[in-house]
Amino acid sequence: MRNLKEIKGIGINTIRDFNNLGIYNTNDLLEYYPFRYEILEKSDINNINDGDKVIFDGICENVPNVYYISRKLNKMSFRLNIGTKVINVVIFNRAFLKNNLSVGKEITVIGKYDMRHNTITASDIKFGLLKETVIEPIYHSSYKLNSKKINKVINSVIPNEVVIDYVPDGLNEKYHFMDKNRAVNLVHNPVDMSSVNEAIKKLKYEELFLFMLKMNYLKSNNHEDGLKRSVSYDEIQKFINDLPFKLTYDQEKSVKDIYRDLTLPKRMNRLLQGDVGSGKTIVSFIALYINYLGDYQGALMAPTEILALQHYNNIKKLLPNLKTVLLTGKMKAKERREVLESIRNGEADIIIGTHALISDDVIYKNLGLVITDEQHRFGVNQRGNLKNKGVTPDILYMSATPIPRTYALTLYGDMDISSIKTMPSGRKPVKTILKSNKEIKDVLYMMLDEIKKGHQIYVIAPLVEESESMDMENVYELEEKMNKAFGKVAKIGVLHGKMKADEKDEIMDKFKNNEIQILISTTVIEVGVDVANATMIVIFDSYRFGLSALHQLRGRVGRNDLDSYCVLISDKETKRLDVLTHTNDGFKVSEEDFLLRGSGDLFGFRQSGDMNFKLADIKRDYNLLLTAKEDSERFLTSDDYYNKKYSHIREITESAVNLD
Ligand code: ADP
Ligand code: MG
């Protein structure tokens, strides 16, 4: 594996563009799989329509003309003889191909056909006549890096990379899997779809096998005794009675589950799942309190700084006598040192933070409980990074992305599950409305109504920077528009991912205190943020989001007994978005997401966190998952596992989940 910097022929800008796609080394590159393939077949000149995408092969009829429009833009044109006809070809920014395009050269041209002018505006020229079919891998690309470029770079590194196969020989033989080298090569250099599908199957299996191996290893390590705390439930009940609201039945039941786990000598490994707004946070706070009464430190890890800060402020209010500290990645050095010291010497009872909680320099005195909020955002490996003195902490995961029970059991093995199925009483379902960009006036009037009632509004824009390629509303542009519309009646604030932590805090505080009525934001608010007086969320370009993400966003409103609204603005994919206008049930939404996003997308959508598979899809590949599960269990308990030949498999399994 090499860093991108070590590869000849890619410049610093391209490296940055790859970094932006999450690619830093050759390994990332090889695993940057296409998400679909385009199958190109020769077009029939007698059977095409104006504007069709076409592919023709033929002979270059004349010396191409090159015309320089500007320093960055050139246009080349020539005639292509396809046997029965001569067609004009125009292609931009390929002047460098001119010398290869001699008269009589056999080439294949791909592009869009303009019937009136008998002209193809080409997107690509390939040398040589077209074979039967050409299969083009299509990657998730960016404005700067298109699919072709990505593929070219990947193919330039493939020959020099050592690809490690994590499937043991016996299993490769059993299933007649192809060799990993060949599989990786085929995925990026497709010859025919049937071998590509074989390659994909091998790679999917490898992913699932390794994942299940890790889970099983974790499970086999999990039998050590848990921490036993002596805490009386009366004390917890008293705390519950003093809360400003009555816990729902499911919340109380979840608390009891956790209390049992924490007070019995069994190690807790529990998933708390419940739809957005169902009130998981308070349950986690009570868990931290039980743990504290049992004399251990407790940590709560949140996926964003805003959310960590919110938890921190809330728990301090609820448990003012405890020493709660906040640890995030963006703290000043001195502040960070002090917090680290209080964690190390045990002064800190409760530690709230982001990923920073698992950085190398965080050493806990006696960590008894680790909670991860929005678990689906994190990976399974991360709990392995906790540096803890002596004890093995109990674990509680929280997630609003409902995983159907069968999948959860398969994936997490013996993990216990508590579910909060009902919403706190008095909540009204959020009314969801779909509007086109043309109907924006209606939306503005609705917003005005809410503002007049003294309520607050979230407005979501998906991008921060101006992007030439994508015609999207951006936050600042929206701010200007909103100021024009509401400047006289409301204060408007802006929040986005590139702001400094303290700037974000300030804006969030102002929104919480109703000093700002309209908060324009990117999706940094997606998870967890809780402002009860906000009754409306307007989401621009909603088609850019998955249904589950939209459901999460929608969960920001409807947090009290007022009528709340979610307005989805989109001119596209209205059928898909319509699902949200019909149901408020997170389970149903994610089910639909599974079904809808799966279609047309060869590899399905990307799961995040624990199920961050590059190719496999736990739903579609469920049978393969079951097979991999069985195989991994068998492998883990066989002598083979300890065979030197497979030390690379053992290494990856154990390093991922070792608690030291
Ligand atoms: P989530 O499960 O999405 O994390 P939260 O824990 O943020 O939801 O809870 C949403 C809101 O509901 C919070 O303002 C919280 O204080 C409130 N809440 C939680 N439980 C109850 C309850 N039993 N009755 C009334 N409000 C509650
Ligand atoms: Mg939450």
C-alpha cells in the first residue's frame, strides 16, 4: 500500500481531489469500487432519435480542425465515416488527440447525436473499432474528478499493488471464488458482466467474512465478567420522579434493562433503538447516573460537536453535582490538557465528547460505561481504541436507524436490544408537504405564519460553497433571500460545517434562546439537535437526501404539542419523496429507503458506521451474510486460524477489537 504522494504522475491538486473523495492511499483507490456499469453497444443509425446517446465506430475522414475558444477551452471537429453514412463529430478539450487522428484511423466515438446537424457531440473517443460491447465502470465522482479519470488512476496503480486476500484458501476453493487480484482487476476493468458479477461476489463475501470474523471475535472476548455495581433502584426511581416529564413505558423499561445489566455481573452489550424524538437521551443520562452511583466514570460519544455540546449542557443541568467534562477535537491545547488530566485522575465523573474520546492521549481512570449516540455513524472498530485502566466497560449503543431484528441479531450476535416504540405523549405527527421550486411563495407564507406565532424554523441547504457543476442553493445565497423576505420580522442565523466550533456554539445558543428565529444550515444539524420551539423545517433540494436522512431532519421539529411542518422542496424524484408525506414511522421510511434506493444502483446504497460495507448490502446479500457468519465462526475456532499463513487475517480481526 502506498500513499498517493508516492504515485508518479498525479499532482498535488489531483491528490487533494482524491482526498475529498476519502481516498488517501492505493488501498483506498483499489477499494473505490464503481457503483454501476454502463454497457455500451453500437448504435443503429437507422434507429436513433434526436438527442440520443450514441456509439459509432468508423474511419476518420479528414484531418481534424482545432479551434481555440479560450486558453482553457478548445473545440475539435472532424468527419466520421461509419460505412453507411458520414457524421460530423465535435469534441471539446481534446486538441491533444489531433495528431493521433490521421485520415483513415479506426476509432469509436461516444456522444450525443444532434439529428438536425447530423453531429455527434462526443464525450469520448476510443481508438480502434468497437468490440461486441464495451462496459464502462461508473464511479461516484466529483466535479473535479470524473469517472474516467478515477478509473485511469486506479488502473495505473493496479499492476504495482499487492492485493491481500482475506478469504482462507479452503473457503475460496469451497465456493470456487476467483483470486482476489483478478477480482479487483475485473471490477475496474470489466470484460463481461458475468465475470464482473463473480468478482463482486468474491469481494462482497470477503467483506462480510471479515466483518463477521471481527464480530465473532469480539463476542468470544465478551465472556469476561462484567462490572457489578451496588445501586438501589429506589435511588433511580427518585431521580426519575424528579424529572420534568413522565417517562414513557418503553423508556422506563429500557432504564430497567440497563439497570439490570449494570448491577448484575454480566457485561452489558446493548443497543437502544428508537425513532428520532422518542427520547433516548434521557435514558442514556440515567444509565450514566447509575454507573456514577456505582463509582465508575462514564463516557458518552456523539457524532457531531453540536450534539456533544448539547448533551453536555443538558446533563450538567440534570446532574449539577457531578463533574461533567466536554472533550472535542477542536479544543484549545490548554483546555484540553486540563480535561485530559481530570479524566486521568478520576476527577471527571462523566465525559461527553466526539471522536476525540477515543484519541490516543485520552486515558481513563476507571471507565465503567461507554455510550455511543447515533451508533450507525460510528464503526465497530472504534470501541477498540479506548484506553482504559483495568476494567472492561459496559457498552450501550443508541441508534435511530432501525435495523430489523433479524439483521441486528445476525450482525451483532448476542447483543441485547431495548426498543422505544412510542413517542412521548402529546406529540403530534409532523405534517410533511412536498413543494416545487415554483411554489416557493406558498412556503414563504407558511414560514411567515409560524414566525407570527412566535415559533422558529430550520432551513436546510445542502452545500456551503458555490459549486459550478451543481445548481444548488447554498447557505449564503439562502441567507440573502431569507433576509429579503423576513429581515423585518425575524433574525436569521447561518450554520455550516466549516465554521469554527465556538462560532457554531454561539449560533446554536442563539437559536435555542430564540434570539434567532430562522436557522439556515447544512446538514450539520441532522442528528440529535433539540429545540422544542422550532415547528417548521424547510429542506431545499430534498431529492439530494436519502429518505432516512430526511426523516432524521424532520425529527428536528414536532418536539412539543404544537402543530409542526416539514416542507420538502424539490422538482425531482417527487415520487420517492412522497413516501415521507404518507408516513411518520421511521421503520417504514427506512424500509422504503432500502427498496427505492436499491433499484438501479448495482451495489445498493452505502451503509454507514458498523455496516460500512463497500459492496455488500445486508439486505440484498443476506444469504451471503449468513454463509459468511457460519464460515467465520468455524474458522475462528479452527486450527487454521492460528496458522502462520493466516496471520494477516488474525491481525486484522484482533487489532480491530482489542481492548487494552
Ligand atoms: P432522540 O431519541 O431522538 O435522541 P431526544 O432524547 O433528543 O430524542 O428527545 C427528544 C425530546 O423529547 C427532548 O426534548 C426530550 O427532553 C423530550 N422527552 C424525552 N422523553 C420525554 C417524555 N417522556 N415526555 C416528554 N418529553 C420527553
Ligand atoms: Mg438523539
